Amino acid sequence: QVQLVESGGGLVQAGGSLRLSCVASRTIFSGEVMGWYRQAPGKQRELVATILSGGRTNYADSVRGRFTISRDNAKNTALQMNSLKPDDTAVYYCNLRQVFGSTGYWGQGTQVTVSS
């Protein structure tokens, strides 16, 4: 079992930046995928970005070019968010799963609010 803790959310003006962090309770193994998801009020949770232990990344079209997912170390996964828009407002969740695996583990979420 693994615990995930997100941090770094907050209130920011449109065009601003935030950096989210996800700290895992153990080393992230090869063959595991770390991801950031978000959920706005009344909407389904959606994929934002993923990264494999080898470094391959994937982004939602809505954030590509503005957000960057990275592995800071064996236990921490960061999401750098630039040029933020009001539509980015949501609770952001960290996720760990195996490649082609199940839902895996979720953090508690961190709120990101972008004002106009």
C-alpha cells in the first residue's frame, strides 16, 4: 500500500503559475505511472498529465504547452502549471498505478482556483 500527499494548490490570477507536488510514501517503481487528474464542481474527474518512471509523458490537449509533469526524485512528482486560466480551477489529485493496471492509489487532492 502507498500513500500520496498533494500540496501547492492555492488562489492565483489568470496568467499566473503554480507548482503542485505529490509525495509518495515509497519509491515509485519502474512499470508504474504517476498522473495528475482534476475535478471541477459538477464535472467528471479528468486526466491532466501522466509520466512513466522512464520519463515518457502525456498531456491533455487543454493543458499541453502550459503544464509540465516531472519526477523530482524517486518519491516526488511535480506539476508545473503556467499561463493558468479560470477553466483550470479544480481540485487536483495525484494518482499512482501500474502500466495497464487498475485505478491504483489517490491522494486527498489540492484546490487550485484561478480568478479572472
